[in-house]
Amino acid sequence: MGAAAESGQSARIVLLGPPGAGKGTQAQLLAARLGVPAISTGDMLRAAVAAGSELGRRVDSVMASGALVDDALMAEVVRERVAQPDTGKGYLLDGYPRTLPQAETLAGILAGAGQALDAVLLVDVPEDELVRRALLRGRGDDKEEVIRERLRVYREKTEPLIGYYRERGLLREIDGNRPVDEVTSRMFAVFGMDDGNGGAAG
Ligand code: B4P
């Protein structure tokens, strides 16, 4: 069931957190409950690489190194995606924004449409656990050296977004160092939804 769709309300949510925190794992479940699409910039970029498109050729080596794709290029990707018809009731952004300029781009997109974010969910997990999970996942960019670089980039470029969204009263912190279903329950609780197992979440 989709809460936003059911109630006729919209939901615009950002999932924030270090690489491997479980944003992608939670995004689909939460988006389905809210009745909005989960938009993962990481998945979109990986699909472009797999398809060998112009975008894919431009981002392939950047992603493989653990660096972030250029803000201007990401702005084009996201601007086009959130203009698609399936976003009428909102969307859940997984992995965007990742820098302060990206947060400003998103603010501009929202303001231009007369919209606002409802919440930013920060999923946090200690660094050793992040490395352990990524090594288990074994994606192409999940080599220890690349993971450490992604974590360094996260601290430098993405962590400042925590203060940015806290100042705006949007930040909700979720302990991501729990089993997957517990993390899901805690996220549902932020929106006053039960955990789908007959009990109240949280
Ligand atoms: P992403 O695809 O966003 O990947 P991620 O941050 O590494 O993973 P996520 O947090 O979603 O973790 P997951 O659920 O998979 O980014 C990849 C790259 O794309 C970036 O490095 C960058 O180059 C580029 N990119 C993307 N967006 C960009 C942007 N906006 N700007 C610039 N560049 C951008 O979980 C990880 C593992 O943990 C899984 O194996 C999962 O099964 C496991 N797991 C999840 N939850 C768990 C739990 N509770 N307990 C135990 N294990 C768990």
C-alpha cells in the first residue's frame, strides 16, 4: 500500500548516509509504502555504464575510482528524472544529493515546482561495518581501497549535508547498524506507519 498515494498526499524524501549504509536496501521498501518511486542515482549511473550510453562512458572510470560524478552532470540526470510522470505524488531520492551544490540544485528544482522536501533520513553505520558489508556485497567498486576512498569522499563532501538539513529542521536519524527489518521499522515509524508485521514500529 502506498501511504502518500492513499491519502492523496505527496512525499518527497531524501535518504542520506555513507556508502554501504543500506540506503538502497531500504529505499524500495520505504518508497513502496509511501507510494512513490525510489530514485537511486547510483543505480541509474550503473545502468548507463552497463548500456554503454554516452552518460555511462563519461562516468564509468569515475565510479570505479570511488570519486563522485560531476555535480553539473548529476544535476542534468536528476532534473530529467524527477520530471517524469511517475513522480506526481513525490519521490524518494537514494544517493542524491551527495554534495552541498547538489543540495542547492535540488532546492532549486523543488522551489521551481512550488514543492518542498518532507524529510531527510540519515542512515548511519560505523566505518568498520561499512567496509565489511561492502566486501561481502562484492560490487565492481567494492574493493577495499575503493571503499576507503568512497568513505573519505563521503566525509569530505557529503557529511556537511547533515548540518545543512538539520538546520532546516528536516533531518531524522536512523541507526543503520541493526538488522534490515529493524531499520525498515524505524524508518516507517518516522512517518507514523506500522512495520507491516502487525505491530507498531519503533
Ligand atoms: P550508490 O549506488 O549510491 O551506493 P552505496 O552508497 O555504496 O550503497 P547503499 O548505501 O545504497 O548500500 P546498500 O543498500 O547497497 O553509489 C555508487 C557510486 O555512484 C558512488 O560512489 C558515485 O561514484 C556514484 N554516484 C551515485 N550518486 C551520486 C551523486 N549524487 N553524485 C555523484 N556521484 C554519485 O547496502 C550495502 C550492503 O550492505 C548490501 O550488500 C546489503 O545487503 C548490506 N546491508 C544493507 N543493510 C544491512 C543491514 N541492516 N545489516 C547488514 N547488512 C546490510
